[in-house]
Amino acid sequence: MPLESFIGDIMEDRQKIHDLPIEKLAGLLTGSAFWQTAECEEIGMEAVTLSDGPHGLRVQDKMPNHLGMGTSCPSTCFPTAALMACSWDTQLGEELGEHLGAEAAYMGVAMVLGPGLNIKRSPKCGRNFEYFSEDPYLSGKMAAAYVRGIQSCGTAACIKHFAVNSRERARMVYDCRVDERTLRETYLTGFEIAVKEGKPAAVMTAYNKVNGEYCNSSRRLVGGILRGEWGFDGLVVSDWGGTFDKVASVKAGVDLEMPRCNFSAEEVAEAVENGSLDRSLAEDAAARQLAFSRAAAGVRVRDVDWIAHSRFARRCAENSMVLLKNEDGALPLGAAERVALIGDFAQTPRYQGAGSSLVNPTFLDNIRDELTAAGVNVAGFARGFRRKGGNSGRLVAEAVRLARRADCVVVCLGLPEGMELESCDRAGLSLPENQLALLNALRPLGKKIVAVLSCGGVVDMSWDEDCSAVLYAGLAGQSGGAAAAAVLTGAVNPSGKLAETFPLREEDVPCHYIYNKHAYKMDYAEGIYVGYKYYNTLGVPVRYPFGFGLSYTSFAFSDAAADESGASVTVTNVGDREGATVVQMYVGIPRRDLQISPAELKGFAKVRLAPGESRRVFIPFDSLSFRTWDAASGGWTEGGDCEVCLGESSRDIFFRTVINRGPQPAADGEKYSYERWFAAHISPDEPKIKHKKGDIEATLMTEIYDLKYSRGFVGRLFALISRLYSRSKDEILANSMNHLPIRFILLFMNYDRTQAEGFLQACNGSFFGGIKKILFKKRPRGRGKETRL
Ligand code: BGC
């Protein structure tokens, strides 16, 4: 539901908004509850419900929270974005969006909080499973497709997290130091594509800072780039608890703070009254919300065929899983082969990630049942390892005994739930030790080993030498077991291609030495050399390249050509099975200040062909194909001899040609080599501030951790409780607790302004004054009413 049509309609309501008392107006800029926006009779604005998320709905009717804890209503769990991106199929992405939109409409949800399209800068980011790719073009195209699908049902989509949100550690306080070209080309381009092509009704700001400024209060990112340059006129929503300075946020162009904050209305009203905030900005925000609530009122509630949705989830997974290795035709499994099925994941699937995207599935299958149902001769199942905990000699011995009785071992490996979480990053890329120990025990048996890998991102795969075949099954959603079984048996010919690179070693990742080095800042020193743009440009060997994936058939490419309008090639299926491949177009743009220009993905087309069938594929150039950000003039530029390549992966290029795009802009100085670029973009280390007790004057922006140095013992006690809590069992909370700003905590404690002031006062040493305000609040307010669904 693009809002443009509604913006026009509410123009006559502007006067009504203008006439609202300031307290009332200010109150509209925060939610009315955890998942609901505010309502206002005077202007005819109704409350609407928002809900996560990107690969299935998480509609909560009790115990609302933003971390996936507690229950939610059942809904279809589709494959996560990380796997869907491997389909390289925007049509399928759009259909997934339609299914999400339909379920949302059925559940009375007006806005789906997704898709997420942050760039996978490091494989360690705990939330990579929720994002599409290391590449902005692929991410942007997939996100735009989801948005079109979701919004075709009348439901709004909210793309997130804008912007440069590529780590989870200390996610509410860290600052991304990123140069302008990298920001534009790598971290904003995907959002730009999604905004311009998908026309989402909403954009969610990220928690982090970019170059010293919180995204949520960045006039440059929100007002300047998103609204100004890209012409976005929809709703800008904060991440949950991600408004750190309410007045600055309104000034930046953010319309809605979520969830409800009991003291932000007063902050806004006070700023308008004292002249530090222009009232018309608050009116604009209210007008956009009114437009949104009107648009939401038109959403038709429809019935959902849950079984069909589950089947569709399976189709998504079948079209996305990536066959990484298949020596001597190890796959598909032969009808007569006796298969030893090993690995905990075969029975208890790992099919989604944890955190705000957690879906309560309507149904859940597993590989064990599905392989048997597919008629595979399963000789038995052995768990092989425990999901949590160390090596188990007993489980390994049992697996070895089973493997001895079989012709072939299908071993289901992956990352346990606790390793891919919102709010924490991974410490390394290895699979858990107990899974590697299992492989070590199976190897000497000399059996054919087929590995099925369930995880939302890149893992170290040095163990793949022990395997004849490897299937990357990703986090495949509730019907992922059936999809994996179909690929393993050959009922489905795999056609997924990697949307991120699997490096040879963890140390090869371009940002390895700087990622998460500091709690508070992140240098983006590798610049635009993210993922394959680094490995391919610098010639670093990788295990599996970006864009790679095998098939049970093979394709021939002939008569490739390129002209001013695009590149084309004839693709022929030269095997004996139906199958699909992806023609990928990469463009290398000569840049005046780079020694080597990375070839970047600028187009792709998925083609499905019957055996012997041929098709001419044309990939058009567009406004993104040849552009590059010119830091000197502060704008996009084009020119020079650009190399256009077609390939079946970023490393398997079958056609290259040069297209001249006019004169290359003159060089304006020394050329950077990668190493010099890298060195030039490491910001100097800030001297460690050594605080002493009493040094810190608590404000709403102060981190809980720093309360350790506050003047009042209340602050210090709070910091201590938080530190103790950090050692608690709940991994998500434990990892984020210390690095939460006070404002976040007060919002979730449902404090009003007086109480918030009281809390700060108590932290700052005025115990009695502070406690009095906390206990005798100005007026009682509830958390707000959650709409019953
Ligand atoms: C996440 C968002 C999510 C929101 C609401 C936040 O913690 O970052 O992606 O939409 O919670 O659950």
C-alpha cells in the first residue's frame, strides 16, 4: 500500500491536525501499546497493529516483547531471507510476500515489520539469517519483491533496519564509521532499490549510529537521503525502543516511536512550546500516520489456506537450497542405497533463527520423516551429537555402528539455536566441536558421506573434504525437511546459488581484524570491498564463491553479446533433467581513485529449462549499472570503459566485453591500493576514558554499564544488577543488558516523565527526591491496551 494516494486525501485533515492541542498531537507520535499505533477521534485516526516479521508473522496477544520470547499466534514459517536470497528469484520473493501479506490481513495486522535487508558484512553477525546477502543489488531486488507481494494484499511492509546495521553486539550504542562512497554504494543502495522499486509504506530506522549520529535522529539519513533524495513519503518508524532523543528524531523526519513511550509526548510538547521544535514537523508526522491508518482501514480480511501456505513454504525452500558439492554423482540418492541418517538436525530441525523474527509455526516437518516418506531406504537414525553440550562418545559410537551397516551416510549438521541470535554475534565460524568429532569418527569408515547443513549463514567448511556431497539447506522454514528430502532424492533439481561467499578461512573475511574489535565503534575500513568484491578483486581463494551452486543437469551458454541496452545470452539445458540456473551480470566500473575496480552484480535472471531446451536471456542495464559514487563532487557519476561480464557465478564468467560510457572522470589524486584504502579508513583509537565512581552524570542516553560510575548508589546498584543479570541463562537478554541506554529501560518499565526524571535524579545522587518521583508519579498510565486478535 504505497501511501502516496492517501497523502493527497488527508490534506483537508491538515487543519484538524493543526487545531489539535499540542499534548494531543505529541501523543500521536508514539505508539498506544507495544504493537499498536495511537488513535485520535478528533482527526479520525484509528489505532493499527504492527507485527514482526520477515519470514512469518509473530502476532502476540499477551506478554508483548521485541525479542521473540513468549508465545505468539501460529503462522506459516517460511524460509528465512538468507535462504530465500539463494533462489535469486524475485518472482518467488514476491509470492512469499503475498503469502505474508495475506496472513497479516487475516490476523488484523496492518504492517509487517520486514523484510530486513542489512548487508552481511561479516559472517559473524548474529542476525545474518534475517538478511538477504552480502550484495546490495541482490538484497535490494529481493526486498523490493517482498514489499510488492506484502503490499499487494493491502498490508504495509516496513523495510529495516535503516541503515548500516551489520552487527548485533552492543547494537544500541555502537557507531559505524563509514566513508561516503561505501555508505552509498554498499550500505544504502539496497534500501534505495527497495524504496524506489518496492514503494514500501514504511521504513524502520536502525538502533546504531552512523558517523556519530543515531540513525533514528539522523536528519541526513532520514530527512536528507531517504525522504529528500529518494522521495520516500511513507512512514518512518523507530526500531523497538530505538528512539534515543525524541525531539531530534521528529526533527529528522521520523513519524512514529515504537513501542509506546510514556514520556516522549511531554518531551515533544515541551520542545514545541519552548520553540526548539517546529510544530509543523510534528504535524507532518501525524499526517503521515493518519494517511497510514486510513490506508490500513482498507485492508480486507481474508481466509488463509494454511496447508497451501505450508506447501508454498516448501516450494520456496526447494528453489533456494544450494548444492555445494556433488562428487561422482553422489546425489541424488539411489533407490537401492541403504542410508544411515545421522545428526540431531535430521530429527529436530533447525529451521529459523531466534529473536524478534521467531515464528510459532503452524506445522513442522523433519528430514527423518520426509526421507522415509519419500521412499528412501533409511537403515536407521542416530543422533550423533547433542545440540548443546560437549562430545558424547556414546552418541558417536552409536552413529558409527549405524554407518557401518549402510552404503551411504546422510549427516545433518548445522548451527545450534544459540549461535544465531538477535542481539549477539557469533564468536567464530566453526561448527560446534561435537559435530566435527562426529565427522572425524565417520571419515575412516570410507562410506559416501552426504552433509546437509542447516544454518542461516556462512560456516567454516574445512570439513567438506570428508564429504562426497554437501547440501546447504539454510534455515528452510516449517516445510524444510520435505524440501531437503526432495533435493536429496532428486525429486527436485537444486537451483539455489549462494548469496554470500563461503571463505576458506575465517581470517580471510575482509573485516576480520576489525569486526567487533571495539564495543562502541565499528570502522568500515574495508570500504566497498565486502564479500565477493574483496575476494574476487584481490584474488583471495574461497571455498564457495558468491553466486555458486550446482545442479543435477548442466547448462551451455552461447552467442553472448552486449550493447548499450544490456547483455544477452542463449542458455541451453544440455543435461537430461529439467533444471534452472541463474545468469549473473557483473559490471566493473573504472574508478579514478581505486587501483582495482571490483566487478559488481548489476543484473540476474533465473531460467528454468526442460532437457534440450534453449532460451535467449536478456539482462537490461538500468540506472544502477554503471554508476559510482564520486566523493569529490558528492554525487553519482558514470564514465570510462566498463567491463560487462556474464557468468554462472561471480567466479565462473563465460563472457566479457567492454562498454564505453563516455569519458572517464579525470583522476584527482593518488590511487588507493586495497591495503592503503584499508589503512586510511581506520579511525584513530579513542583514548580509553577511565571513569571513577561518581564521574558519570546519568542522562537518558547513558548506557546501563556506565551507571557503574554514577554518583548515586541507585545507579550503581542498577548497573550491578544488570551485570549479574548478564550472567543469566537468557542469552538474548544477557548479551544486550549492559549496553542498553537508560531511555530504553525506562520506556520498557512503562515510566512516565516524572518517574523518568526521578530515576535519573536517583542515579545522580538525589535518592529521596528521585524515589519520591518514581513512587508518586504524576498520573497513572497503563502499558496501553493490546488489541485482541
Ligand atoms: C528488532 C526489529 C523488530 C522489533 C520488534 C527489534 O528488537 O530489531 O527488527 O522488528 O524488535 O520486535
